[in-house]
Amino acid sequence: MRRLTLALLCGAIALGAIGACSAQRATAPGAQDDTTLVVASAESSTSADLSALTLSPIAELEQPVDAAYRTGDDAVYFVSRTGTIHRYVNGDAGGDTGGDAFGNPVLDISDLTEGDGERGLLGLAFSPDGSVAYVNYTSRSGDTVVASLNVAANGTFDRGSLRTIITIEQPFRNHNAGDLVVEPNGTLLVPMGDGGSADDPLRVSLDESSLLGKVLRVDATTGATTIIAKGLRNPWRVDLFNDRLWLADVGQNKWEEVSVLDSVSSRTMTNLADFGWSAYEANERFNDDQSSPSHTHPVLAYEHGENGCSISGGAVAVSGSLRGRYVFADYCSGRIWSTPADITSTASSNSTFASLATLHFDAVDSPSAIVRAHNDLYVLSLSGTIWRING
């Protein structure tokens, strides 16, 4: 068994990955250093331009796991798993609200959650007009909570307006997923893990009577919830781009995978997608007592080994030489790859992964996510460093 344990994935509670991860990780540069990490050779890139990519550290934040931006606001809002959100504007931590990425947050709900194991404040998104923030966190009792808060024009979060939209019981301490995105019409998409432990013990991921192991469409006003995809294990980070939802689903013993939910806006319970877990782990049969006749294969899958052991998730680039490519990372190996954003589902194997994914960086320290904010991509390290991808 191996679990994505964000507090210390490669530590004592991350079974089966201790030695490999500790050997592959590199130390993050200081936030003030203009450091370029190891870049893949031009021979392994699909374009000479891609070989010139660099990582520039812009700030340090305790356990960053997500970032978001809102309409009409130049700031990027970075999420600390400890329960705080920090505003960053044009190289200035805090911007005009007085927040400080090294200290005073623009929102603090650390009293409502506990950044331990795979729990904490895990996701942030804004309404289309930027006036409402949505957060995904695990409560002190361990359940998933999706809530909303009002946001003033200057980026100030109104803690007093915090309102719970939906609460989902979690049977175990891991596989909380934790991301969320907002559709153009204002509804929320919330990916859910299978509830935790190992091997999908409750057999919930393919069970349509359970909200676990699913992608949920949630009405932000009423909390009304619709399942639009099932068969997921732990879709840690997601990205909505051009009506496609990219899902980085953390694997069990052997495979990490990237799945794509196409035609998101038209999905309902009558045409929900089935990503196969736990009948399948990626493209291989897993639990024999589970059935997935309509299994949607991942667009990419890689085997545990030198490529890593825990996919961190990513985002589609909208500018620079990576434009039109999905960029993602692995927590254990620190590798960062990209693949064309028009890639389609296939019964891929580890060998086809090498031909479909271009390696850009290696041994990045503990990347917990790659996120898009405005036109930039940021790499978040659980050890504290936030990098911007340049090139």
C-alpha cells in the first residue's frame, strides 16, 4: 500500500515509498535565488523552445497546495494546507490588502481544519465575477467541507460570511482529494477520493449511491449535487480547460494516471464517465469483484519507478512555449512533464508514456501541484517554495 500523504509523503506513514523518494528529491532553492533546476535535454523535447524553460522561485509559504485568481484582480491567491490563504501581486507578497505570504494571511480558517496527513485546507476557487470564494477543506472531525465566503473588491475575504455548501463524510484519514473548480455558469466541480485506506475497501468508487470516488457537480447556492463521473481513487489536483476536466489520479501500488473528463458541461447522471477504479488501476485489472464495462482509459499512465510514485497534478498552459500543453509533476521523483492538451484516452502503457510526455525538469523538491493563475504556471513545493515556470 502507498498513500499520498501530504504532510510527509516519503516519511514513515507513506508505506512502500520511503527509500525511493528520499533518494530522488533535491533541496529547494531559497525564494530570493534566481535558480534554474535540472532541465531535460533538447533531444527529449518535442521543440527546441521547450528545452529553454526555467523555474524562478518567487516566494516561500508553509505547505502550499493550491492557487487561484479572480476576475479583475491582478493577484494570485496561494493556499497553505495549514488553513490560510495569501495574496500575491506583481512580486509583492500581500499586495494592497496588507497580507504577507510570509505571515499575515487574507483568510485564516486554521481553527476549522488541521493540516495533518492528507487533511487541511486543500482547494480554492472563485465565482466567475470574483465576488465569492469557494474553499475545500477537511473539518476537525475529518469530513470534507465545501464552503463559500464573500470577497470584497480589494481582495479582502469576509470570514464572517463563511457558509457551508456541502459536507461529505470521510471514512478514513486519506484520499480526501480536495480540489475544486468553477464552471463558466457558476456551478462547482468537486473531485472526491474513494474515502481512503487501501484497495477501495468499502467498494465505493463505482457505487453510484456513494459520493466518494466521483466528480460532483454542486450547486453553489443550494448544495444540490449530481455525480458526473465515477471510478476515481484520489484525484488530488484537477484543471478545467475548454470543457475538459483534467484529473491527476493518485495510484495504488503500481500506476499513476492522468484522466480527462470530456464534454464536462453536458455531463449528467445519465451519461457519467467511468474511470474504472477499483476494477482497474489505470489499464490493469485490480479488484476482481468490481466491474467497469465502460472503463474510460487514462490519457497517460506511468509505472512506479524512476518516474515517481505519486502524481501531483497540473494544468494546461495558456502562454509561452508550453501553450496548449498539459503540465504535471510527480511528488516522489520531482519530475515535471507536459503533453499536448488535445491528447485523447488510450489504453496506454509505460512505454507509450515516454513517447507522449516530454520531460522538462527533474528532482524538483516535493512538488505538490502545478497550477495556472492568470497566464502563468506555478509549481508549488510542499517544502515551501513557490516557483513560476518561465519560457
